[in-house]
Amino acid sequence: MVIEDAQTEILVWVYTIVIIIFLITFRSGRIMIFIITLLTLTSIMNQGLMAV
């Protein structure tokens, strides 16, 4: 359980930092939403593959 809790916290930190960097760099909400959506889908699929 400790690893699962830490993993969730790490993902939240990674997404937060990526959002901040994209907002500073590109200054476009659409690009940020697109990239975060792809990153989220990749994380979900990765979790599914590791569970198998």
C-alpha cells in the first residue's frame, strides 16, 4: 500500500510540474490539455499493462 500511495503522489507532482512548464513555455491552454490528456492515457495504459 505504501508504494501505491507514493506512486499516486508522484504522478500528481509530475502532472503539476508538466502543467506549469507548459503554461510558461507555450502559454496555451489547448496545448496543455492535449499533452496532459495524452500523458494521462499513457499512464492509465501503463498501469493496466503492469497489472497483467
